[in-house]
Amino acid sequence: MFERILVFLFGLIMGSFANVCIYRMPKNLSIFKPNFRCMNCNSFIKWYDNIPIISYILLKGKCRSCGSKIAFIYPAMELICGLLFLSMFYLFGFSFALIPFCLLLFSLLVITAIDFKFQIIPDEISFMLMVVGSISCFCNPVLGNTTGQRILNSFLGFFAGGGSLFLVAVIGKLIFKKDVMGGGDIKLMAGVGSFIGCGKVLFAIFIASLLGSIVGMSLIIFKKIIKKQEIAFGPYLALGTYLTLFLPAPHIVINWIMTIEEKILVKLIN
Ligand SMILES: [Zn+2]
């Protein structure tokens, strides 16, 4: 129980840091020298008014100096990050692998918010993922059972994740004469691939495309967006990656789908 609380609290703190990154990275401001000031009255926020979730509840969601509202998204992000870290504890327990995977989910959370709002994926995060994913492959059970398997799968995942989206970008450019895939998506999935390996990264991209097209179609049907407007793909890639962590190996899932299809077909024929 103690370990769980520790992981959750660490998640809350990292969620608070995620808010700093989401606010400052798109503006090219330093994330290591955050100045905690009220966005309305510019007064300094004291440390005791900056405790994840607790301060928000104690201050009733208002700035201590000027009483202006603090957006609900800030404590919400902290809570989501805490829960994401807990879900990694559920997968990996209190092991070495917990650290890189918490970092992966933290990055995916930040990328989801920034890409959704600004349609960019910061290179710094993708490069950091490539480095951490490659270095930590030795203690990463998702990549395989032996050290040899893990190194090879991390390497293959890097090229499969980045390469497949790069191919989509090149083919898309030839057919549609415009950019269909952002460079940010390519770099992100190369980084993710080094964490989850070849099979899972391709599967994550498949899930992301499926979710993206379902949401995209519904938005077009309900006329929320016009057809040519670009939709950020990063949030779907992040969600696809997260889901693959909980699903068994891709070939097992495909077997499931085939069995279900078979059953439906048999029912329809009878
Ligand atoms: Zn204020």
C-alpha cells in the first residue's frame, strides 16, 4: 500500500510539472526556471499554495491575492498523471521498468495537451524518449525476455515506429501534394517504438488511425470541422500507445478479432 501511495504522490507532483511544460514549452520558455505567478494579478504563488490538488481545494479554485479563478484543468492534469503512474505500477510493480514507463506516460500526457492545443509535438520530448527508451531497454520486460531480444526489439521498434509514419508522409505527399503527416508524429513514434518494440508500436499506430478516423468522421458528420482542416494526430498516437501496454501481443488480439468475426459470420449464415 505504501508503495502505491508513493507512486501516486510522485504522479501528482509530475502532473504539476506537466502543467508547467504544457504552458511554457509552446512559448519556448524555460521549464527549469518556472516562475509561479498568477496569470491575472502577476503576484508570486507561495509553495504552500502550489501543492498538487490540495492547494486547489483549500483555495476553492481561486488565486489567494486577486480571487481570480484557477482553471480546473490544472488539478485535473495532476490527478490524471497520478492515476497514469498508478496504472504503470499495476503493470510493472515496484521495479526498474516503472521509472522509464512513468516518464513515457508523463511525456504522452504533455504531448497530448500541447498537440491538441497548438498542433505541435516538441522535439525535445521525442528526442528524450528515444534516448531513455534505448538506454532503459535492458530492464524493459515489454521488449522481450532476454537482454538480446530487448536490445533488438527496441532498435527495430525505433525504425518501425518512425519509418512507417515516414512512409505514410512520403506517399501522402506524392498523392495529395501536401503534408499529411507531421514530422513531430514521426519522431514521437520512433521514440515510443524504442520503448514498446516493433509489433506493439505498429499496433499502436493502427489503433491511433482507427480512433482518429472514427472521431474525424463523426466530427465531419456533425459538421464540427470542415473536411480540409487538420486534426492533431498526437493525442491518438498517445492513446494508442497507452492501450497497447495493456493489450496482449498484437497477433493474439488479431486472433481474438478473427474468432469474433467467425462467430458472427456463423450466426448470420445460420
Ligand atoms: Zn491573482
